[in-house]
Amino acid sequence: MKENERLQQGYAGYHEVKIPDALLGITFAMLVMYPAGTPEQADQLGPYPLELARDAEAISHGTGGSPLMY
């Protein structure tokens, strides 16, 4: 597959973030999913078998941006 075709197809990357709640004394997981340039592999998220690229390098949406926009 040509590089530009691969980028148009795109891949789904994800990273798990642990969020602590000091008031309740618990920590819970949040999954952040984003467009990635790394090919996906079979992965299991809880009971769900998915094709994702764990901890892949994120690629730009092409519009720039800021975390405050999302």
C-alpha cells in the first residue's frame, strides 16, 4: 500500500490514563483514542476484542489545535 493511501486509511491509537480521585480515594482508567500512524494489532479492552495501536504516536488531524478545544 502506498504511503498516502495508508495515511488516508488511518489507524486508531489509544493510551490508558489513570485518573485519581483523592476525595473518594479511588483511581479509575480512561482510554484516550486518537488517529495514529502505527498499524493496529489485535487487543482486548475488557470484554471487547478490537484492532488498535496501543500507545502509538499520535498524528495530526491537520488543523492544529489545543487541548482546550476538545
